[in-house]
Amino acid sequence: MLDYNLEKRGEASLYEYVYQQIRDDIVAGRIAAGEHLPSKRAFASHLGISVITIENAYSQLLAEGYICSKPRRGYYACELSDAPVLPLAAGGIDRDTVSVGPSAHDVNGRTEQFAPLSPSALEAARLWQSALRATLTSEDEREIFSPAPAQGTARLRRAIAHHLRGTRGMNIDPDNIVIGAGAQLLDTMLVQLLGADKVYAVEDPGYLRLTRIYQAMGCNVRHIPLDDGGVDLSTLQKSGTDVLHLMPSHQYPTGLVTSIARRYALLSWAAERPGRYLIEDDFDCEFRLAGKPIPALTSIDAAQSVIYTNTFSKSLSSALRLAYMVLPDELMERFRRNLGFYASSVSSVDQVALARLLESGDYERHVNRVRVRAREARDGLAALVRKTFPAGEVSIEHEDAGLYCTVVAERGTDGSSFAQALTRSSIPFVDISECYWCADGASAPENSSQILVQYDDLSPKVLNTLELQLMEALCNLSE
């Protein structure tokens, strides 16, 4: 039986401490791969704590891929690949500091089409207007109207580094951060930095515009399929890839979370050859609705082979074009040497306004309110699906991983009516079959229909309308 001294947990909650201890034991090999973990009830009784505490700890370990569940047999430790990784942080991540996600047609601030502003977007717009007014009236004019350095203002870079330390467990030097006007600009700068002669790979299904960006820069692009653990390693190893662009914490559009074993294997792949890099597109990173956010791949990268990218465009407004990347030391020196002549693409006013939001805590309070609404929408959608499809012909996957979920309907069943009802209810959604790059011979699964639905589009009123449309559609099918 595992035995942990709960008096040493410090400020960590009980479930966080138990999660950390088991996680560290699996990483260190003290819990062997395949070893059976104690049952929740027996473990809780042994430690003298509640079963729900053990359940929460096991759920987090399961979400990150440290353990697996076998029906009617319990939980087992997963095998982890050997990789050069940093020690895992003991303090845990503040899961109450999160960001707001994009619309169903928007990835990393890259808007696919116009849509009515959601309640979260309206709230964000008012927050940004207030921040701009405060910046213009109270900040030093020399700071807000002077040209920003190529990397961005030191104040915003410090604020972002502090934000990443609290939300993603990343100990980042602000001097390694580069601010840019949107993720697309940073993608093109990375090609300039790494070289267009490299072979770039993206996930399939994935964000198709990313392929077109790399192709427009003259790059050779590969498309790597996904399995249950993340990017398929066998295909990646055969592809001749130099740079892999992936979304490990919440993949678009599937919602898949890359397992910890696969993360270690990817770090090993990158470390095998000089010049290999992983671009961690931390889309939807902090938006987990249950448990702790999934730690960033960068937070365990000891070989400095991960380039971290993220954006505030999706949490405030895509119109703001606020994104950033964190470069390894070697690439940061290359940036200063080869790209340091660029003027900053984001105004100093906007950078100072964003820094104020991060420093004051207004940003965190705003996104926490949005997360509460997202949980309510998630619960409402789950209840509606259970009520309307009690036989399970429609199911929801990855419902806790971020601010959208995947709705799966088995083909040839009444589940096909779900997408029709969404359309009639004017609820935006993404058909995942349209996110495959079929030019590489890939094809969408034929046995089921998978669609992406964002919680921010599901108010109680909208869910009521959806239920009526579903009942009507099901009645028509039965006639």
C-alpha cells in the first residue's frame, strides 16, 4: 500500500498532494510501469482521507496519462519513455487562473468568419476598453507612446513570465519572450528563424490554415495522424520531419490531450538530432474545467527543444492581435542577431494595457467568470444529450479539457439528427471531418460523425431551443 505523510503537504490541497506524490513516484520508477494502484476506497481508508480526494487525484493522473483505467480491474501505472526532462514542480498550478477560449470558428486568435459577440466576448470588450482608458489617463506618456523593442516591452514580458509561472508551471526568463501581432505573424517569424528548408509537420486533423501558412513560406509540410495518445510516433519517425507543430494540452479540433508518455517520447525524438524542434501551440491551455490544467510540454523540457507559443487574442478579442512565443536560449540569440531589426508589431499602448490587466488580477477574475459559465453550459449540454439519447448513440468526449467538446454521433442512428438540430438552432459548430488534410491520403473516420461545439455558444435559452429542435428531428425520423 502506498504511504504518504500528509503533514508534509504544505499549502497544497489534499488531492493535489496525493496526485503529486503518485506522479513523482511513477516518474522516478518507484511505482513500476504496469503496477496496480490501490483501490480508491482502500487507499482513502489507509491515508485517513475521503474517497473523493483519492478520486480527484486519480482523475488528474488519468487525464495527464500517468495512469490508465481497466474496466472492473482498477488503475495501473503507465510506462513512460526515457527523455531529458526537467524535475516536475512540487507546488502545483493555480487552476483558478485561466483564459477565455475562442469561438468555434477561431483558433489561437485566427478568426475563420464573423459571428455575433458572445457574452464572454462582450465582457472582454468592456474590460479592454476600461484597461485602455486607465492606461491613457494614468500611465507615463513616455512609456505608452515610445516605440517598443523588437521583442516587446519589458513590462509586458515580465507580466507574461509571471502569468506562465502561475498558470503553466513554467519558469521563464522574460528576455526569452517575443511579443507579436497574432499567432500567424509568429508562425512566419519562426520559419524565418528556423529556415524554410526544414521539413515541418502538423497534426491531422488539425488547423488547416497552419498548413497553408507553412506552404506559403516555401516549406515542405507533412501531416501526422493522431492516435489515442497524441501524434502517431511511427508516422512521425518515418516522415523526415525537423519541426513538429502540435497542440498537446487540448488539440484542435479533436480536444485530445497528449499523454505524458507520448510527451516524453516526443521530447526524446526532438533530442535525437540537432536542429529538431517542437512548437508547442498551447491552444486552450488553461481552460480545463475539472482538476488542474495539464502542465505545459515546455515545463518538462530539459534539452531546450520546445518553442512555446500562445496568444491573448482568444481570451480578449481576436481583433487585438496579441500573441507571444518563448524561445530556447540558442534561438533567442539567433532572433536578436537575425530578426532584431524588426520594429515591434504591437503598439506600446496595447502592451502596457495588457500588462496592467495581468498585474492587477483583472484578467484572472474575468476569465474565471467565463469558466463558471462554461461549466454551466457543459453540464446543460451533457444533461440534454443524456436525456435525448439514453441509448448512447450520441456521446460527448473531452468535455472537461477546455472550452469546447467533441460530440460523437454513430452513423446510421438517430444521432445524425444532432448536427441538423444545431444548424436549425443557429448554433455554430465545426465538422471535424473537414479538418483533415486529405491531400496526404488521410481520410475522415466513416463510422461516426464528430463535431466541435463551444460552450460559450450554449446559453440556457439556446439549449432549450436545441432540445426542441432535437425532439422535432427525432419525431420526423420515427415517422
